[in-house]
Amino acid sequence: MSPNLLLPEESATRVMRRRLLAITGTLLLVGTYLTLVITQPMGIVEGLGRGVALATFAAYLAAAVLLLLAVLPDLPVSTLTLIPVALALNIILGQFVGSVMVPLYLDSIGTVLVGFLAGRRAGAATGVLSTLIWSLFAPTVLPFAAGAALVGFLAGTAARFGALRRPYFAPVAGLVAGVLVGVVSSPVAAFVYGGTSGVGTGAVVAAFRSMGDSLLSAVTKQALISDPGDKAIVFLIAALLVYALPKRLSGSFEFIRRHRVLGQRGPK
Amino acid sequence: MSRSISLHPFTVLSLAVATVTITTAAGSWLLGCAVITACLVLAGWVGRLQRLVVMAVAILLPTFASLLLIHGLVATDASALIAAAGPFRVTTGGLETAMTLGLRTAVLVVVGLLCTLLIDTHQLVAAIDLSPAPPQVGYLLAASLFLLPQMAEKQRAIGQAQTLRKAGTGRGLTGWLKRVRLRAVPLVLASLQDAHDRSVHLAARGFPAAGAHTRLRAVQDSLIQRRIRWVALFCAVMGPLVILAPLWGSK
């Protein structure tokens, strides 16, 4: 029989290697974040600032790639085929919202949807891959891959602990996720790009700077204003989309069945 | 006239990484402008200048505006004051910071977009498949890039169908929400159903394939290109260290 038709052997070495990759990625992310927040490097354009920008960019990107490599081989085929759909939904629904001048991003609906349907590992992988592929058209998003992974991870975690059992739990979970994502992503915006890339968000950062805040503090406050609201709406929309799925389809995801993600709405 | 560059996709990417890291570490206006000019010349030579300029301007215009707001309009440094009114303070140092940060981002954007325009997607997918990266990566990249136009077309068709049956034509926030729902729900349902069907077929074919397998598409590579890649990656790591090391002692 062809080896491709057999289930892959799950050796202890492979499991250990994946865990090691995941731990290294998480430590790199947390370590970089804490170093930046504690040391608060000054002079973002001078010599050392340029080094900090490069180091932050590289560390956040490397952490995201390590997490992706740790998670990817574990994902079942049904989840792998879902990820490209989620990436396309992120872009298409994000563009549709952008085209009607609504002041929201809503560019992570697909990532959250995968987190809800297939769990936090799949959500995190979707977040990283979505950013990597989107960077082919907008290279500035590359260091935000770790933040995108966190969105998917938190969506899966929220679904596992019952955020989809009542429609009003989902936006609350999104609000909490938005705070965490905003806090983790703001050092990238501050130290790599020296601010934000949007005029509206830039104006908010400028307002905080004029009140005497440091750049990191101003960018973090702006992120804490923008992200929780955006993620609350994204989580709510993704939850409503999951409710709209036929039970036959939502029940085909093991994560939904095993953790009774949809409660009484879900498959029996 | 359109020309093509027959380099291995990883060679283009590693050269781009080296260029961006060294230019960022050097922090020189002259070098930054030279890199951007070289990219524009190269894009012009391959016949993709207009596309590069349009894509780069779409990203860089809001970025420059934002940086001017943050650093130019409310400067906190002690350099020469140009204008001041209430909380607003425009200084030469603030404007210089905004422009330096903008140029740093511009190098990343222009070099990155040029890579996208130079690299053939099919070649990139084939190169990833032939590399030691997990086989899932190549599939996900290929599926995403080829699914995107298909889903955009599906979304347009759903929108036209809803318009023909005069559904979701209301105005205001309620109308917009209804329009989003009428377009998003069928799109998501149909796409998830397609993904589910595809997973059954892929699983039946033993995806992801283990071991070496033959590919119809060959990716042009050579010993020289492999050496160039290693040198570029070495420069990407060591270049910034060599440039920035003398500054560590001075601060």
C-alpha cells in the first residue's frame, strides 16, 4: 500500500520537536515584547533605533513562522482546505467593508471563523498564513503576523470555552481578544514603523503624543481604542456566520463536536 | 515592452531581504533613495513600472500622512521651531524624523512589491514544494492565490443576483448591514461547502504526500544562484551588525 494512504506515524521526537518550536516561538514573542516595553528604546531613527526596528521586525516574524511550523503538520486535511477560504474571506470581506467607507478593518473574519470551526491551532496558522500571503501585496503587514496568529488563537480558545453558546458572548470575547492583540501589536507599530499606517489612527496617536505620551504609550492607547471594537464586531459576525451554517457542515468539524462549541445549536 | 527575469524565486527574495536590512541599518537618505530608484528602473525594464508605482503609492501615501501627523505636527524634540499653535509644534527635527521613517518604510514597500511583480506565482509554489518546507505550505500558498480571484468572482455574481431580485437595495446602516448579510452568508456557505468537498478528494489522494515526488514544473536554479542566496542571507544578518556595532559603544 502506498505510504501516502497510511496515517503518518506520530513519533515522540516529532511531537517533541513541534512542542519545542511552539515554546521557542512563544518565548521569542513574549521576550521581545517584554524587552521593548521594559527598556522603551529611545530615538527610533538613530543608530540604535534602526537596530531595534530590525530586531523587532525579525523577532516577531520569526516567532510567527516558528508557531506556524509547530502547528501546520498537526492540522487535518479538512482544516487545511478551510484555510485558503479563510484567507480569501479576510481579503474580500475586508475590501467590501473598506469600499463603503465604514471606519472598521474587519480584515480577520476568515481567521476568526477558522478559529471558531477548527480550534486555536488552526486559527493561529490561518492568522500567520493570511499575513504572509497578504504581505505579497502589502509588505508592511509582515511583522504583524504574530498579532494575527493571536487573533486566531484567541478565537479558537474563546469558542472552546463557550463563546459561541450564546450570541452575546462572542462580542465580549472579541473585546477581550482586541485588548490583547492591541497590546501585543503596538510595539511593532511604534518601533518598526514609528507610528501607524492610517491617517485616522495616526491622528489619534498624534493627539496622545500632544498630551505628553511617549510613542509606545500613544500607539498602545490608540490600539486599545481601535482593536477591541473591531474584534468585537468581527467575533460577532463570525459567530453569526457559524450559526448560519447547516448543522451537517458545522458538525463535520471535530473541534465543534468534541467541545460542544455551539451548545444546543450544534449537532447532536 | 515586457521582459522577464529568470531567477529562482528564493534568489530574488534573499536579495530583497539583504537590501532591506542593510538599507534600514545604514539609515542613509542617499542609499534609501538609490535603492528605490534602482527598483523603479528595474520595474521599468521589466515593463511593470506603472503597476509598482500605483501599488506603492496606495500604501505609502497614508503612511507618510500618518507619520507627518505623529512626528511632524506634534514634535517633542528640541530642534529649530518652524511653527507652533496650541498643542501643535512643527520642528525641523520632527519633519526629518517623519521623512526618515517614511523613507525606511518606502524601501520595504517598494522592494517587497517589486519581488511580487518579478516572481512568477507558479514558480514560487513549485520552489516551495521542492524545498524542505512542509508540503502544506506550498498547497496553502497555491490554493490561496488561485482561490482569491475565484471567490471575488463568486462574490460579484452573488451581488448581481441579489441586485436582480432587488434584495438588499436599502439605504443607510440597516441597508448596508442587510447587503453585507445577503452577500456574505451565501459566499461563506458556498465556499465552506467547496472546501469540505475538496478535503474529501485531497484526503483520498493521500495529501500531504510523503517523500520525494516528481513535479512537472522545473524551477531554474544553478550553483551560482545558490551561492548568491547564501551570500545574500549572510549579508542580511551580518550587514546590519557590522553597520550598527560601532554605535553600541557610543550610546
